[in-house]
Amino acid sequence: MEEEILKLLEKHSYEEKELKEILKNDVNEEIKHLLSCGKILLQKNKLILPKKINAFKAKIISVKDFFAFAKTENDEDCYISKDDLHGALLDDEVFLKKVNGRSKLSYEVISIIKRNKLNVVGEVKNIKGLLILDVKGISIKNHDFIIKNSTVEILPHQIVLAHIIKWQENFTFVEVFEVLGYKNDPGIDILKIVYEHDADVKFSEQTLEEVKHLPLEVQEEDLKNRTSFLDHVIVTIDGEDAKDFDDAVEVKKDAKGYHVGVHIADVSFYVKEGTFLDKDARNRSTSIYCVNKVIPMLPIELSNGICSLNPHVLRLVQSVLFDMDLNGNIVSYSLHKGYIRSSARLTYSYVNQVLKEHKIDNLLPKEVNEMLPILNEVATLIRKRREKEGCLELSSTELVFEINKEQEIENVYKRKQDVGEKLIEDLMIQANELVAKKAQELAMPFIYRIHEYPKIKRMQEFIHLSKVLNYPCDFDAFNINPKILQKHIKQVKEDKNKEILSYYLLRALAKARYSNTNKGHFGLALQNYTHFTSPIRRYPDLIVHRILDSYVFNIQEKYNKKELDKELLYLSELTSSKERNAQNIEREVDDLYAAKYMSQFIGQTFIAKVVSLNASQIYVELENGIEGMIPCDFLNERFYYDENNYTLVFHNHIVKLGDEIKVLLEATHIDEGQIIFSLPLIKKSHTIKKESKKSGRKNKKYKHK
């Protein structure tokens, strides 16, 4: 019946009742399905094929006060003015059509295919006797969320969760079902951001009940058919504040080379498929790290307890053992189900102290301290081999907030990756690569961590910028590989230019994601790569462990390959989406806390580096890593933006990319996570506007572990 409807609509548009008469059948359900999947649309009471009116599908990805952006299925961004949004909200799937007769390329929402935002979070406000929910970031200005019903008692200034019960073009009706707290309650700001992104904070009652029945200690029967590593010296190395330890390492050296072990918590033994615990873990897909708060993928009883490789206790693991020669080449490797007892819980700061200052803690076992320099030798050889193969060492700013007992921010600084952090990262990358290599050898259905070839347009922009900074490229956007890009970045001598080019190259590259098809990892210059080493905090790693259980360790019935591959396609898309959502939450929380911290310095001047600029704003970074913007529209002085040379030209001076300039902190908008600076040398107007658009440059995290 659906095919018949589509054939009819190829020739003409029809009202639903007309189709009923032609087909002599009730077609209500078929039409509903075709509308919901975007195969047809309704316009002026007529059903029509999208192609007939040049309409195309898109998803609303960003909504500001007076405009929005949607992304098409071809990954193109589309600008939509407030008058053309027609009630669409953030995350809605829509049909767009180009608006003709405008100087700026613009699009109009002509139909909403699917409403994806079902719940909202906001502050209760009483506006002239009407209860309004102040919801940020999902609708244009003056689109009201009117509280029509409430299943709980609510008061103004409370932060609440509400369910959308009716959509209109200029307003939306909601029903409040949970009170999170008052606006100024400690931690409510983070909680609000988490709920705004539809991330789960609470585990289901069924999951908590299942957790009660999990063992607190490893049982004797759990050790059957496993390799014992109890006579090995094995350590965990993590940050000072870490509580979940999902990886442990060891090494021995002889005349031929190194014998290395990477042991990973065997989470799949405790988190069984089909359980409520597994469903919650899958829905979360990742732990979220927000300043001083962690929203874990697994309940604390597992993440900090039975699954965590705590020192001096028996724990189950999946292990990668590999032999490496003195030149850093992998000679052989093997995978094992085993059990360990970690000899020590070490921190990055202690490992750095041992390797850089040769200061050791004599209370630790002698063999632990003696192993650390050998582990560093292994990591250094792995890194050198990766660099030789073309691995791109690109990093970006990650902020660290020091919070006291009163939940006040005492200090902010850039996280530094030192020798200890690099040591663990190198070993984890090696283990991940070997597991992916095993998947390829066995041709089994698998979930890979892929990083695709960069988009041509982005690379052309990078090549142009490099030329502007006097580092012309001897390659074009159609003929690149990691080694070529690595060589180019290495030749840049000036630190400020190196940082700028590294940042813009990172922005030009594709985003790493999960896939059931192996497309290699461009940034790491690896043909085979996966995520295996963090199953406590990443669901894809847990999936990998289960596949190994089936195809390598043969401890469970093998999956049906065809069905598993189909499932992995879905899980790859799900976990990639959840990862991006978690990153957005973490960035917004960082922006919020950065604005909170800087609010005490309003009126003070700082030296900042220009990291990005356009015709509207200059984006700057302070020495401590905090970023802010200088909006050009509240400066009285005329200026010219030279797009080709990334330069703003004022009457008396020039601001260009990479410059160090003096800035004055004018304002902070904490709720929006905005920090507004001005140029003291340029007279400003009397009004400091709150920007409707957030900074174009974010603290991107580029982690392989």
C-alpha cells in the first residue's frame, strides 16, 4: 500500500481523503508511517514528495536567540533565521527548503518530521502570574515554555524536569514531573547541563537490585580456565583522584628485548548481555567527567569495586601479552583470560618523580620501582615507531579546576601530559592495535575505532592558513597522508605558530568514531585500531571484550555473524553519538566553571593569545588555558576583516592570528559559560552585549586511550 501511495504522489499531490477514495482503502496508518520516516510531507493539507518542491532532510543542531543551524544528511550546515524556524526545536528532524531572494544563503523549515526533544530542564519563573519554564539553548528568543501541569509541587527559582505535552509555533506546553533543586544549590548547575543533554544520572531500580547480587570478591570457581598472573609484578598507574582502575601493566627485560603485559578489567564477566545493568550501561555508553563530579557508566559497586584493579586484591582480567625487540618491533603477541593481584597503585605524579628526578618511595616493593624505567623504555620505543610511521601528535587545551571543600574554584590551569601519562597512553594504544589486528586475522565481526581521511575543504583551509603564517605546504588537499602532515608540523619553529597550526590541523581532521567497518585510524597512522582498554568507562570496550569471549577465548557460544554485524552497526552509531554528547556536556561544564572563576577578575587586564577570529569576534586564550571572546560590535572604532590573511585591521593597529595582546575582562555570563573581553587600546561603547553565539573555538580533547 505504501508503494502505491508513493507511485500516486510521483504524479500529483493529494489530500488524505483523496488517496482513500482512489485506493478504496483506509490509508491512515501507511501515511503516518511515511510521514514519520520522511518519505512524504504534508503542506497546505496536501501530501507531497519532498523532491517535488526541492525539500531535503536535516536535523536542527544549534539554536540561538535569533537564528539556528541544521545539518543535512550530507553533513552540510544550513542557516535558518528565527522567522523561518516555525517552532522547530533543537534536535528536531525537519524538511528544509532554500529561501529565495535573500543576500545570505538561508533555509526555511517547511515540515517537522520528528520531535526528538521530549523532556526539558529549566528554571521555574512567575511572569505576571503565569508559570514559565526558562529553558536555555533549544529554542529561539521569545519562544515560551508554559507550565500547564505539574505532578509535583513547584516554586519559582527551582530547577525542574518537564515533559513536553504540546508543541506550537510560538510556545510549548510542558508538564513538570521532578524538582532537581533551587538555582543556587551546590552542584545544581552541573546537573542542569547534564539533564539538558538528556544524559542519565540515576540508575534504574532494576539495575540497583541486580548489583546487590554481585559478589564483593572474586570467587574460587571464577578462576577456572584462566591464566594466573599472580607471580607477576603488575601495577596500575592513574591520576591522583582516580577511583576506578581498569588497566594495569608489567614488563620484564632480557637480552633479546621486552616481555610486556597489559591487563584490563574483565567487566564482561560481571555485566551480562540482556541484564538491566547492561541496558543502563549501553544507554549511557560512557562515563562523563564534569570538573569534580563523575557520572559513571557503571554503578560504583562495579566501577570502584569488583571490576576495579585495586591493589593487593584478586581481580579478573583480559590481557594482551607481547614481546618486543630492542628496536621496538613487535615480535609476537597473545590474548588471555586471566587473573592478577596488583602489586601497587601508582600515580602519574609519582611515576614522573621517579623517571625525571630519580626519587623513589622505599616503602614500595623494590621490583616495582625497578620496573618503571623499563616500562618507560618500552613506551619510548613504541612512540618512536609510531612517529616513524607518521602518527600525528596533536594535543589541545584541557582545563584542570582545583575545587576546595566549600566547592569554590581556587585555581585553573592547563593539564600537562608528562612522561607518566605518555607511558600509559603508549601502552594502551599498542594493546588496542593488537586486539584490532587479531580481529582482522580472524575476520570476525568487530567494532573498530576509526579516524577517516580529512575533508578536502577543511584541508584546503589549513593549507591556506599555513601559507599565511609563512609555512607554505608542498602538498595539496587531494594528496596527503599522516606522515606528510607530521613532517609539515615538525618544520614549524615558532611555538605560537606551531600551536595555531596544530589546532587548525586538528580542526581539519575528521572526528574519530566507532564503526563495524575497519577504515583505519588516520591520526594514529594505524591500519587496525579499536578501544579495548577501558571497559569500566566505555561501552565499546565492553563490546570488544564480549566478542573476544566468543571468537577468541571460546567461553560462550559464537554469535551469528550476520546478526552480530547488524547489531554492531547500530551500536557503533549509538556509542559514537553518546560520546559526542558526553564531550559536549564536559565542555559546557568547563565553560561554566571558567566563567565562574573569571568573574572575580572583572576590570582586570591580562595578556592573551589570539587563537581564532572572524568579522564578529576575536577569540583569545589566557596563559591558564581559559578562553574568551572580544565581540567587535561593541567597539566604536571601525575595522576591516581581512579573511584571506586572518587579520582585523583597525585605524591604529592590526590584530592577527597568533598575536599576544592585552585584554580587559569586561563581563562574565555564567549561565551561558561566556567570558567577554575588550581591547583596552580601543574605546568601547557603553553597553556590553551578551553574545547569543558561543565561542567558535572549544577546548577539544584528543584522547586515544
